[in-house]
Amino acid sequence: MSVDAGTPVLRLSTGPLAGKVFEVHATLRVGRHPFNEVSIGDPGMSRYHCWILLREGVPSVEDLASANGTYVNGERIRARRSLRAGDVIRVGTTEILFSEAA
């Protein structure tokens, strides 16, 4: 997959889709349901688990009242949280590395 320079990306590092890369241009919904932009068959994940947002150039993540929570760098988030390159998001048993494309 070719990624535009400077485009934030999600790199799935563990779980059923390990190695897959998703560009973040606006909003990506993450969860088990096939209607999500990032649909992952992880049994520890809710159907609609979290959003990854890009608003005015600022990336963030927000939990969607998931059963098992959304974690950033090991800490469960309770509200929308800004993301920085190198942050690790965990949803279910899947870990996602947030980074800027090279």
C-alpha cells in the first residue's frame, strides 16, 4: 500500500489483521462490525469500539462506550484523547501503532 507523505496512519501490530495499515484522513470507526472502516474480527472488541479522528490536523481517539475499553499506552481512556506518533492504542487484544507516514 502506498501512503501519502505526512498522512497519519494506523499500523495493526497484533491481532487478526496484524501488519495491515490504514490511512487517517478524517474519521475511522474501529470495531468488529463489517460496516466499520477498520473492521477487525477480535472477540474482545465491541461491534463499534472507538473512533480515530482527525480534526483540524489534530489526531485523537475516543471510546464508543465499548465493553472492554480503549487504551492508549496502557492507560484506559475515559474521554477523547489526542494522539502522538508512537502511541499504542489497544482495543480488545489488538494493538495499533499510531504514526505519521514517512
